[in-house]
Amino acid sequence: MLELKSISYSVQESTGELGILKDISLTIDDHRLVVFTGPNGGGKTTLAKIIMGLATPTSGQIFWNGQDITSLDITSRAKLGISYGFQQPPRFKGLTVRNLLTLASGDKALSKDQCCQYLTKVGLCANDYLDREVDVSLSGGEVKRIEIASILARNSQLMIFDEPEAGIDLWSFSRLTETFEQIHATGGATMIIISHQERIISLADEVVVVGDGTIRHRGSAEDILPKILADTLSGCPVLSKEVQAR
Ligand SMILES: Nc1ncnc2c1ncn2[C@@H]1O[C@H](COP(=O)(O)OP(=O)(O)OP(=O)(O)O)[C@@H](O)[C@H]1O
């Protein structure tokens, strides 16, 4: 179980302190699929980075399976079974896709078949990619899918995906959503997926709308989708009037 207790995060700007996350408390039970969504700049990625240990909260505590992990670094959290897929994944010159999957799985003897299984889950063919380097020669969508495959290979207890849909074509996106559904249906990892995609939001047990550094709404996809729409319209008076006039 993941517990966030009164998490705040602020940065020092020339004009003073800027609050990015404001007193966020949230509990996520095991095997749940939770989607963080909300407006750009609302604080979703910052919250995910705080869970992974890539950013340190200004105040508040994070508990993972009852253990206070607030002061643990990213490596220690990875060892405890937490993994994170970046919105814009890093590239690793000199490292092949097979090397990356082998490292991620922790199994030095990871077979081609196993690599193929992970790559298929993200819509890639092992024959085309296993010996490619994870460098700038890969497209944005390819590197994104390879990173997601490496998270699947890690087989973590908590998987955090930051906008997995970004830059991914429709066919691969469809394969990816099936993969998330499968992991969820088989009681696999707890998943936090940051997404703006209705299809992914609809898979969630719980949707958390993060806006302006706070949790604006929480609930089922059914309950939350109309609220998102209302929020969107209220931000644009012209559009609201037009819609009301229909
Ligand atoms: N180190 C920092 N210094 C200044 N501002 C920051 C810093 N880190 C984050 N921010 C700001 O905090 C806000 C939240 O950023 P964050 O990336 O968490 O948003 P997000 O909800 O993930 O957005 P998006 O949907 O666009 O990915 C943004 O306005 C961002 O510019």
C-alpha cells in the first residue's frame, strides 16, 4: 500500500517561494490502477517524481507497505519494488535494447523469447529492435515503448507510467492499453498512470484529478469524466456560453 501524507513541494523563485504541491494526502491500495490526470502544469509529474524519489517533498511523508520511505533515494525505492517511466525517457548510447531489458529484469540469462514477450506487450517486434542501441537513432515513440517494456521486465510491485501514450501510434497504444488491462486483471502490480487519454482513464479503479498542486477530484472514471468536462468548460467562458446555448 502507498500512503502520501500531507505532501507539499515548493521551489524558491526570484520572486519568492512557489508552491507546486499543496498538502496532498492519498492512499493507494495494492493492485489498484490509479490514473492521475488534470491540466498541464497541475503537478502530476512532480507528485510521481516524489513517489519515485526523484524529487524531495518540502514537507510530508511517504509510506510504502508501512515503511517510511521519505528519505530513501531512487535506488533504494527501486529495490523496494517501485519503478517509474519518464514522460521523456532518457537514451543510453552503447546499450542495446536486449542489454536494457536484461538489466531491468535482473536476469543475466534473459532469453530472446522473454525479451520478445516484453516488446510485444508494447507493440514492438523483437527481431527489429533487440540489437538496436537505445540512442538518438530511435524515434520518440520507439524509445518510449522500449522504456515501458523495461518497466514491465522489472516486474515491480508499483509501476508508475508518466503519459505512456505520448508519441505512440494508435496501434501500439491499443496494444499498450491491453497490457495495462491484463496486468490489472491478473492482480499484478499496482499502477499509477499519468494520462490525459479517455481510454486509459476509463481503465482506472480510481481517477485522481490534480490541478493547481492539489487534488481537485477523486473517484471512479464514470464520476470524474463529467467533472473534468465541467472544469474544462468553466475555464473558457466563450465555449461555456456556446455549449449552454445548444
Ligand atoms: N524545479 C522547478 N522549478 C520551477 N517550477 C517547477 C519546477 N518543477 C515543476 N515546476 C512547475 O510546477 C508545475 C507542475 O509541474 P508538473 O510537471 O508536475 O505538471 P504536470 O501536471 O505533470 O503537467 P503536464 O500535464 O504538462 O505534464 C508546473 O507549472 C512546472 O512548471
